[in-house]
Amino acid sequence: DIFKTAVTTLQQVTSGQINIADKNDERRLMKQVLQMSCNCLSFDFMGTMPDETSDEQSTVMVPHSWNVLREEGIVKLFFDLFTKSCSNQWPECAQFCLQCLVLLAALRRSFFNKEEDRTKLLASMMQGTTGVLASKMGLHDHGCYHELCRLLGKINATHQVSDLCASDQFQVWIEQVYSFTMDSLRHWEVMPNSKHYLLGFWAGMVSPVILLGDKVPKALETYIQQITLAYIESRLFMAEASADPNGSFDWDDPLQDEVLRTEQLEVLSNLGRCRYQDTAQHIMKHFEDISRLGQQGAMPQTVFEKKMTWLVYMMGALVGGHASTKTNRADTERAPTHVVNGELAGRIFRLVSLTDQNGTPSEGLELAYLYFLEQFRKVYIGEQAKQVVQQQVNERLATALGLEDENAVLGLLINKIGKNLQQRYQLEPVIKKTLALFHELAAGINIVHTPDRSPHLIVSGRLLLKNDMVKYILSNHAAREFGFLTHGLTYGKYRTMYYHTLGKLLFMDIRDNRDSFDKFMEPQSHILNTLWQQSCAGPQALGQESCKGPLIGLCRDLRGICQACTGCEAYGMLFEWLVDNPKNPASSRVTLFSRALDAWSNDPEVTTPLLKFMAEFVHNKAQRITFDQSSPNGILLFREASTILVTYAMRILQRTQFTDMYVEKYKGIGVTLDMFSHALHGNYTNFGVFELYSDNSLSKSMALALQMCLAIPLQELNAHLKALKPYYYFLELATRSHMPKVVELEPVMLTTLMQSVEEGLLSFETSVSMQCCAAVDNVVSFFHQQAAKKSRSTSEQERVLRFMSEAPRCLQNILNVMLQLVMTGTFSSTWSISRPLLGLVLLQPDYFMQLKEQLVQTQIEERRPKLRGCFNDL
């Protein structure tokens, strides 16, 4: 009714039935009614919009009973209002008109009773937009320009190209859209973000044009090609403008914004698939011209670098866009796709060779190289390789590049990775992306179908092991020439990534060859032995500043190698390398870490990587920790984790002065709880042994872990939830198997823990809310078992009864929250939240009956019987 009233009002304004003398009053009325119409159409009736902050709604799901939207003149009404608003110079009203049209263009297909109704709406949209484009009415206003671009994009997104072509308006309409797009690209600096919708419009047409062939107008292919070339030209103009140090511009430079750049390159990769060879030849001509001018010194160095950076990015986008296209396309008959790609890649690799000899690298250009190599990998080596006949393509590509075989092609990528690790380590973004590319190459697995349709498994890591540069890196991985290893403490995370990749290659190569493993680990052994000897002299010796860097580096390296241990053979070698004296654990090298923690407990630069390594070392992922039945190694591993936890917890709980609470306290507690959770859940330790033989490792570490949980205020827990997720994982494990230890806490402390669980139930993090449900289920199950015991009382039973008498509101609040979540339907898993409900109801039946009546009374009269019936069924 509200929307119908709004449309009726707008029709009366248009027809002159409502005549307002004061133009300002008419303007205010128009604005309010149009805004109301827009809000009605954009309302999320289905509750399916994931992000309310987005202005994009892929499909408008209005009720089927809104017949007013099926009336023939509804689209014309908003275009007439747009014309009226532009004539009166009411830009905000004109923008609302276009916003309503965007929403009308997105109406769901099933809303229309007949297909011809939808076709009429499309024809009206095309006729209206053609008129706006021809007259350019209102387009001087940036808001109207942006909304018109959105409208064109939405029309294309919600209708198939065949439907568009079938319209009588299509030829005139597409010519106007083409002219508008070309004009917009010529003025690339005006509203550059709005042009994304226009480019998306044409990019969305590429696949249908390729697939439908002669069924679509030939002019479409020409239009797409011309727009692609114009877009390439606009990026080069942008490069020149952004290189001017005295220039001032109010647009974001995509070379400085990765998200914006990625969006634009994705569009270009799609556009480039149409007439691929012509586009590639155009871009290569620019490449040659700019290279020549740069080498002759006829172009400023900054302009040269910016233009070259854009060209390398765009060449990468072209290659990446061809990942899934067929090699026998008509537009590549003059030169097969692999030849075009070979010409593009050949130019890039020659430029790489030239710039690698340059002493002052350009960060932007180096990042562009890595983007190109990543696209190159996706097509010929990575996950997209299964869509082409890999053996044939690689051989032909090698020929186009003037190389022997696919191993030589791969060598070009690896050599660049090696050069970056040796020479480009001052540029942190370059090192980060280089190591990411190296890891992708080492971890890549592809299923490739040969012409006889038989599947073949291609492990790109095995191809890497044949490469001389990879062999050199594996043999000299800790050499000083890899400068990023010693560049500074901030590069520590890159050491982990580096050794994770090398570990994957190492274990792929040596299997269970212990001698090869020991040889690889020689640099780490030297550092470990040196630090071990220092630790034997006392904590003061290990706490010297000269030990700090090697200790942090060792923890980072070992964590990376441990991450690469995906099987029991690889993990067994690392375990025996660290626990070198299992019969006398106190003298094993692994105890270095607890000693180091004792010496450096107040320095998070040391404690955080050390704790992260131990959390990885005790993590039994993929069942990699498998010891013999008669082996004590599982107990040794848990006891070492316990020692680490006790050492850290004793220091952190006693400390009162902190400069940065998160870095110095909460982050370390989060990692420590993560380590302890992995040790508890590892399934390699029989915990009953500890109590049987009066070993307090488990009880002491459990008590201190609970104390660390209590040391985190509730508001801080919510503020740093990402780092403190292990808090909830630990509570779930502790309540599952170690409730007798948990109930040893004083009632006020246990209440604090349960309050944090109550808050966790409301968390937007699904994993946290699930773990809280499990923790509540564990607690109430244990409480119910103890309360129901008829035999002589035990200490656990006494503690449970004491808690329930001293803190009755604790479980009542949790029951209230859970029932509210069930009634509102906001919880993601009905099964998870249903499990603890029975125990909560059985523990407090009187409160449940009282709460049931309260909840029933909060509902309107008509709903009360139904809700009461649901409670009775429960």
C-alpha cells in the first residue's frame, strides 16, 4: 500500500493533478516520495542480502501481489520524472529516479506472469536509456552519471544477450551505449569508479558473443574490440598523469590500490578474449614503442616505469583471461593462441632480464612481473591446466619462447623467484608475493586429461625438483645471499613461508631418507647447538641480545618445516631431530625452548614465534603424530607442551605492567591456549597415566590455563576475538574431558567462565558459537550426572551442588539466551543448540516453567497458543 501510494502520487505530479505553486515545496515532495519508492523496492523481503551496506541487489524480490509494477507505463513514469527533475535542476530527485529504475531492472524473472510482460519492461528500459544517452540529459551531474552506468550494467546483468538482441530497440540502443562508453574512456579521469559498470557491461557480453557466433550482430565484436583498445589507451594516459610529481588528481591510482587494480584487470582479461590476437598485437606495439623510447632516454624514467607497469599487468590479464578458452578460436587462426602467449611472455621475460641487472628496482614493476608470472602459472602449470592438453601446449609454448621443453619454461619462473629472494629483499611486498608464488608452484597438483581422455596427475612440485635453481636453493637455503633471511625481525613471517615451501619440496624428494634430512637441517642444527650450549650456562647467558635474532629465526624456520610435515614419516624425522635423547628428556635439545621462554618471557618478539612453533609442533593434523604403542614419545611431547605453558603462564600472570596489552599479553595467551588445546586433542597421550604415577604435569598446566582464561576481561575477549578464538576451543576441550579439574575453581571463577561462554553464544563467529554450545552441553551433562548420584557424595558432587546453590543465575541466564536464539532463528545450527537444552531444563525445571510463561506473555495474543504448544512439544 505504501509503494502504491507513492506511485499514485508520482503519477499525479507528472500529469499535473497535483499542482504546487512553490517549486521548493514540489522539490521536497518529489524527493521524499521518490526516496520512499526506492526504499520500498530495495527492502529485503526474503532476508537474503548478505551485506546491507552494499548498493547492489542482484535480484529484487518484491511480493508477487505488487501488480502496479506490471503496468506498462511504470518505467516510462520514472524516465519522465527524471526528465522533469533534470529540467528543473533537481539532481537529487533525478538520482532517485535512476535508482528506482536500477531496482526495476533487477526484478526477478518469476515476478512476471508472462514473458512478454518482461520483454515490454526491457523495451521500455532500452527506449528510456537511449533517450537519456542521446540527449545527455543530466549526465553532467556525477551522481546521475554513476546511476546511469549502474542502470546499464544492471540491464545487461539481468537479461541474456539473446533477449537484448531480439528487441527492436537493440541496434539503436547498443550504438548509443557504445558511443557513451567510448566518450567515457576518453575522459577516463572523470568518475573512474563508475566506469567499472560500463566495462562490466561489455565484459559480460564476451562469452555470449563467442558462443553464439553468427546469432549475434557482427558489430558487437567490433564494439568490444574498440572498447578494449580504448581502455588500454586510457590506462597509459593514467600512467602518464600519475607519474607527474606536480600533478594533482582526485582519483585513486589502481597501481597503488590492489583491490581496485584486481577488479580492473579481471574486466580486461574478459574483454581481451574477444579478438585476442588483435588486442595482443596492439598492446605489444605499445610495449615495443615505450621500450624503445625508454632505452633512448626520450621518456622520463618515472613515466617509463608507470607505463611499463601497466603494460605488464595488462599482458598478464590477457594471458590469464585465456585460461579456459579453446585454442581453435576463429580469431586466432592467423596465429595459434600459444604463439600469441609466447610472444607476450617472451617480451616480459626479456624485460625482466634487463631490469634484474638494474641496481635500483621499481617496486610497482616488480609486482607487475609477479602478477604476470602468476597468470602464466595458472594457464600452463597451475589449477587451470586441466582445461588444456598440458603436454602439447607446453611443448608448443616452449617452441614459441625458443626453449627446449616445459622444464625450461618453468625455469624462467623459478629463476625470477630466485633473483627476487637474492636481490629484491628490500621491497617487502615483492618478497611476500614472490614467496606466495613459490609456494603455489611447490604445492600445485593438477589432473590433466590427454587426448585419449585418460586422467594424469601433474604435481608441479616434482617439476620444480628438476630445476637447477631449486636444487641450488635447497642446498644453500640459509646462505647469506638470500638477504631477506637476515633483513630484520619484521621479515620473520616470510622465513616461515619460505621454509614451509622448501619443506614441501624436501619431503617430496627425500621421502624417509634421514641422511638427506640431516644434511638439509645442518644450518638449523648449528644454531640450535650453539643456543643449547648457551642455555646450559644459565638463563642469563641465553638472555643475551646476541641470542635473540638466531632464536627467533630458528623458531620461524622450524615452524615452517613443521607445517610441511603432512605425514608421519616426515614428522617422525623432525621429532627425533629435536628429541635427540628420549631416554633422558631433560637433556634433549627440545628443552631449549622452555629455557628460552624463561629467559625472554617479557619480550613478545621472542615469545610469540616460540609459542607458535610449539603450537604447530604438538598439532596432530592429518594424524601425522603416530607413535608405537610401547613408545613414551606421546607423553614426552605433552610434558614439553605442559612445561612451556607453565613457564609462560607463571610469568604472564605475575606481570602487572604492560605497554601494549594485546601484543604483550592477550596474543601470547591466545597462542598458548592454542598450543595446549592441540596437545589435549592430539590423541597421542594417555592422560590417566599422570594421576596414576603422581605426575602433576596435567593438573598444573590445566589449572594455569584456566587462570589465564580468567585473566582476560570479558570486554577484552570480545575486542580481540580473532586472536583469542583458542580461548573457546580450550574451554570446550577442558569441559569435555577434564570437568573434575574445572569444578575445582571457586564458584565465582566458574561463573566468570560461564559468562564468557554466554557471550560466545551470541558471537557472529560460527566456530565460537558452536564451541560454546558444546561447552554448555559438557558442563550441564556433568552437573546432571553428579546431581543425580544416589551413592555417597564425592568431592566433585559437593563442588557442583555448591556452585548451583551459590550461582543459580548463571545457568538460568544461559537457558534464557538459548531460548531467545531459538525463537528468533538467528542461530546457525539447530542441532548444536538443541543438545544442551535438555540438560539445562532438567537442572532447573521450575525456572524453565517460569521462563516459558514469560516468553509466551511477550507474544501477541494470536501467537501465544502456538508458542505454548511448541514449548510443550519441547
